[in-house]
Amino acid sequence: MNIAVCVKQVPATDSRIKPTAHQDDIDRTDMVYVVNPYDEFGVEEALKIKDRVKTGSVTAITIGPEKASEVLRSCLALGVDQAIHLKDPALAGGDAYSTAVVLSAVLKKGNLQGAAPYDIIFFGKHAVDTDNGAVAIHVAEFLGLPHVGVINQLTLDPDGEKRAIAHRQIEDAIEVVETSLPAIFTCQKGLNEPRYATLAGIMKAKQKPLTVLTLNELGLTESQVGSKGAKLVVERLELPQIRKAGVMLEGDPDIAVAELVRLLHEEAKVL
């Protein structure tokens, strides 16, 4: 069972976000980065499957500059077998579409140790920075694979058949989806409880293979990837307007109601 987990380095959720002076990106000065929280569920599920079936390997894959290798080292410390870092200046500024083009190219190569194809590909349900959740869907389309989104339970066929049963929350019910493998799954909170890296795992991570691939090695051109291949262009980023403090009306109810109506009419102008 060979499993790939696509992970992304994102700003920590408690980071104070502000636009750059040109308002075309966020200011990344002194930004603290972490593994995208939803991707962690994919890593944990991959490791749990490998522990059960006792065969195959788990590969973590990310796109980004040199700093992005930190998330791969974190995954290796948890027990992932190998990592692939897609690093090239031309990959900067990509959207969900051009990112999926790159990931599809490397996923087609399969496990780099023997080039065995992947049986399962995990993504987080979305990245907490861009929050669009479209990359995995694009990859599934490019690779011609079935896709089950936002899963919180996954069971593999105990008879060894290449099939899986996934559960996903919908409104007030659970939807059960059966699919053949290989397949792509996006992971939701509740799927599992991600483990913490041990000191032994951190030390072993330094010896595990981390392969760096550039654009040429992926067989792609600059026009297909990054900002040049993107279908979405960000024109402007700005912080939401600061809300005014609320007004508390106290005292006699009849007087308070009359004052509320006046405020809604004259100041809020909603009446």
C-alpha cells in the first residue's frame, strides 16, 4: 500500500495577518509557519493504514521555497518514509489550478523508490490560508481518479480488494461512499487524532530521503505553473473594516425601544 500525502506550509492560525504595501499579498515578515492543520489528519491516516497493512510506504509532498522543507521534516519525524519538495522560482504565485498541475505531474511518477503507483492520495479538506479547498478536486480530474471529499472515517476492504469505504458528514446525516482504489480523499477533523513527533522520530527524520524536484524534472514549462499558469488573479487584499462598538440601551423598555428605532432609522439607516 503506497500512500501520498500532499501537505502545505501555512501561517500559524494565531498569526496577525496584514497586507503588503502593494496589497497584492500578505506581509510574510517574521511570519511563523506550520503544517496545514487539515493536512495533519491526512498524514496520521496514512501512517495508521501503513501500520495496519505492514507494507508499502508513505510519501509527503509539498510545493514552496526552501523554508517549505520544514513541513516535510515535520512529517518525516512523525513516521513518513520519504518526502518530495517541489522547489522552483517559477512555481511561485500559483492558484489552485496551477498548483494541481504541478502536484499531478509528480503524483504520476509514483513512489520515487521503485516508482510504484500510489494507491491512496490524501489532502486536507482545505488550506487555512487561501481557504478554497479546490486543489484536490483539480488533481483528481487531471489524474482521472475518484475523489471523496471531507471524510471523517475511512475503511479499507479487509479482503484485500482495492476498495475503500469513506464516511462524510452532510447536514444531519452521514454519507457513506464506496470507491475503488487508487483514489483521492480530503481529510476533515474527526478522522483521527494526529500524533506528536518523538525525539527518536526527529532524529530519524534527518536520515530519511527528501528529494527536491525542479520544473524541468517534472516535465512542465513556466507557462503552465505558478502565476503564469494560474486561472485566478488576486487584484487586491485588504483587512475588513473595524466594527464600531455596540450600543447598550438600558432603562425603561418603552423608552429603549423608541431609542432603538431612532438609531436604526437615523444612524444605521436600515429602516
